[in-house]
Amino acid sequence: MKKAIVTGVTGQVGSYMVEFLLKFTNVEVYGAIRRLSVPNHQHIEHLKSNPKFHLVEMDLGDEHSINACIEEIKPDYFINFAANSFVGLSWKMPVNHFQNNTMGVLHQLESIRKHCPKCRYYNAGSSEEFGDVIYSPQDLEHPSRPRSPYGASKVAARQIVKVWRDSYDLFAVQGYLFNHESERRGEEFVTRKITKGIAKIKQAIESGNGFEPIELGNLEAQRDWSHAEDFVRAVWLMLKEDKPKDYLLASGETHSVKEFVDLAFKYAEIKEAEYHWTGSGEEEVLYFKDKPVVKVNPKFYRPAEVELLLGDPSEAQKDLNWEKSVSFDSLVRRMITNDIEQL
Ligand code: GDR
């Protein structure tokens, strides 16, 4: 049986990747985890009894742990979803982002080159690499113009993947993944922060209790949001191609943070709902009747913002025969419904 190492399996997209591989392929999956003192296995707990799934320990910041896993398992596939993924934090911990997102990739590729050069390697690239975009929709030809240490760390990783592919004839690719969300999204990212916050507000309103408004940063930022589960199939298809080639995965639609808020409130179906926005910029507030439910707090602004992202997924659609299955509307509805049910 072929073997795959998947990193980042306790996170959103890594856990969907493992589910996909166990369900649709005959590959033995080694989920790489970093041991933490707090429990973080909620997305993979249901997979642990599967005899084709094993957990191994690996830390992107520790090349010895990377090398030990690769040398022992000698995987046929290596899918790297582990990363410091929160863009907002990257200004506060820039070195850490380069150590994990860039140097981690270099150590993985070096180890693959030495121990299993036939291994097919995938690294998760990001739309943040395009950054300060000069045209829309962004395609594979769009230049790299990152705006954050996070974006820069992913651009550097892309160069490393390319150099290792060209120099050592490795099957190594890095996709450009636009924003991907789900019911498993971390609560620091804007979509989940909104849906979780609205679920709590609904509960408070419907039980007659008080509540604090949700505080957000830039409401005008526009993102190309997809469901994370839609991307994992495309990642697998990239690894099954005849030749290594990078692809861009996106929904092909862009929506503002404010639009996400409006739609999430709509699907929350709060009784006697009656909303209105007032003000602009830092003074912008969304009221439910006379109570603020969303307001701007400049502390969530970024030192440099990526204002607009919109991806062109046509090459992936054509070559990989891939399509998204979840629309923006259903994504928001699924996330808010899940958070309401969880409460
Ligand atoms: P992003 O995701 O930076 O696009 O990176 P995030 O959800 O953090 O931000 C999206 C946009 O929303 C604006 N925003 C806020 N963001 C957060 N987190 N919190 C807020 O309160 C808030 N208010 C407004 C942001 O300024 C931004 O414009 C995600 C990550 O998953 C990356 O790892 C991945 O590479 C890219 O998507 C594609």
C-alpha cells in the first residue's frame, strides 16, 4: 500500500485531507502532529480507529523530527498543510513564520531528496502571495507582491519548491489556495469570528440577555472564499498529474467582510430581525434595532492590508476536471447553522 505523510492534520484543511485520503484512496496515511499540552484532536478524533491512519510526531521548526519521519516512513506522497497560517500574527512573529513556513519546507524537501526522491510533494501556497494585486482575477501569471511577513514566507517557500524541483527533478508543487473556510475554521479568522459571534448574539437576544457587539477590523476587505473540503480533492489531483505543475484554487467570486456579516445575520434567522448600518470607516456600526451588534475596532486593522483577492480557477477546472461544490451562500449558511447548533 502506498504511504502519505500529511502535516497540519489537527487543523481545518489537513483534517479534511486525511478524511478524503481514507475515504477515496487506498493510501496509508501518517498524520504528522505537534504535541501540545492542550487537547487539539477534535477534527481527527473520529479517524483514529481507522487502521490505515497513524499519528507521528513532527515539528516544522525541528529539522531532526522532519528527517526522522521521512527517513523511517519513506512516503510516496508528502502533503504539507502545516504552517503558521494567521496573517495578522505574522507581523508580531515574523521569524517564526519564516522558520515554519519557509525553512520547514526546505527541510522537508532536503529530506525527501535524500531518502525518497520519488515521493510526490505538495506545499500549500496562498493567495496572500499576490498581495497588492495589479489585476483581477488573479491567475498563475500574476506577480508576487506580498503585503505581510506571512505572504513573504509563502513566496519564499514557492521559490524553494521550484528550485528543488528544477535542480533535483523532484515531483514538487505548491498550489495557490485562496481563502478556504468551514465549520472547522479557527476562531481567529474573520469568517468563524463572525459566525461564532452571531450565534452567541442570537442566543442572547432570544433569551432576553445582554451581549457585547462583535468587534472587527477592515469591513471593506474583499476575499475569494471557498469551502475547505472542496480544495482537498484538487490537491490530490495535482499529485496524480503526469508532470509537476502549480495550480490556483479559488471560487472565482469575491465578497467583502461586510457582505459576509450581512449574509450570516440573514441565515441566523434572529426573531424580529431589523438591522441597519450607520457611519463609515472606524465609525461604522451595525445595529439590531437600537443595539450595536458589529462595530469596528482599529486594533484589528493590519499594518498593510490586502484589499482585494479574486482568483481565476479555470486552469485547475480544465486540467484537473475540478469544480467547487459549495457556493458562497451555502458556505455562510453552513457555518452559521453549525455555530448555532453547537451552542
Ligand atoms: P486572511 O484571513 O488574512 O485572508 O488569510 P482572515 O480571515 O484572517 O482575514 C480576512 C480579511 O478579513 C479582514 N478582517 C479581519 N480579519 C480577522 N482575522 N479578524 C478581524 O476581526 C477582521 N476584521 C476584518 C482582514 O483584514 C482580511 O482582509 C487566510 C489564512 O487562512 C491564510 O493562511 C491563507 O493563506 C489565506 O486566507 C488564503
